Amino acid sequence: MNGTSTLLIVVGLFLVGGIISFVKQKMPKGLIVLLSIGAAMCLVAGVLRLEVWN
């Protein structure tokens, strides 16, 4: 596990926390969807960069 994959996973988890917060605050759905896409992309990129797959 290198620094880049760790950073991407941490940022993705941070964005997931933001999604939960935005849902509780009843923010616009478009903003929540946009944040969800960003979080999913960060998490997937972080997991795919792990050296486990080789």
C-alpha cells in the first residue's frame, strides 16, 4: 500500500462523510449525487492502485 492509494482512500472516506452530512442537512440532490460520484471515483481509484491485485 503506497501513499497515493492511501490518500485516495482517505479522501474518498472524507467525501462519504460529507455525503452523510449533506443528506442530514437536506441539501440539494444534485450536489449529493455529484459528491457521491467523486467519492466513488476516489475509493475505486485508491483500491485499484493497491498492490494486492498483482
